[in-house]
Amino acid sequence: MARNTEERVTVVGKLLIPDEISASRLLLLMRKFRDAVEIAHSLLYKKGLSESEVKRRLTKYLSNAWYAYSAIKMAKLYREQNALS
């Protein structure tokens, strides 16, 4: 019998940022995503809101639904931790 196999690729490299403006935009996006994970954790587990409501609110904050969805997935990984406030 044939097995279903899944192949994954790992890319190792250095991110070259051409100028300070691009670097500042990237850092802002990273900070907003980190904050979005904390917001998602708070809204999901402390306030008990539905996932769709949390996604709607995060999409307004991040201006991107895929980032909002990823932040919710990341917040679910931290469900048991109390350090996220």
C-alpha cells in the first residue's frame, strides 16, 4: 500500500532590507502582529468572544484577514499561559 507522504521545505537565509523605511514598516508589522496575538488571547479566553468576532476585530486592527487568522491560531497555542495579558 502506498503511504501519503508530506514533504516540507525549510529555507535558511538572511533577510536583506534595502532601506530604513522598509525596515521600519517591517518592524511595525511585527509589533502589530505580536499585539494582535495578545489581543486575540484576551478576547478569546478572558472575555469569551467567538472566534469570528475576534477575527473581525483583529482584521480592523491589522488591515489583513489572513494575519488576523494567524494571530488567532497563535493565541490558541498560548491558551494555557497566564503571562499574556
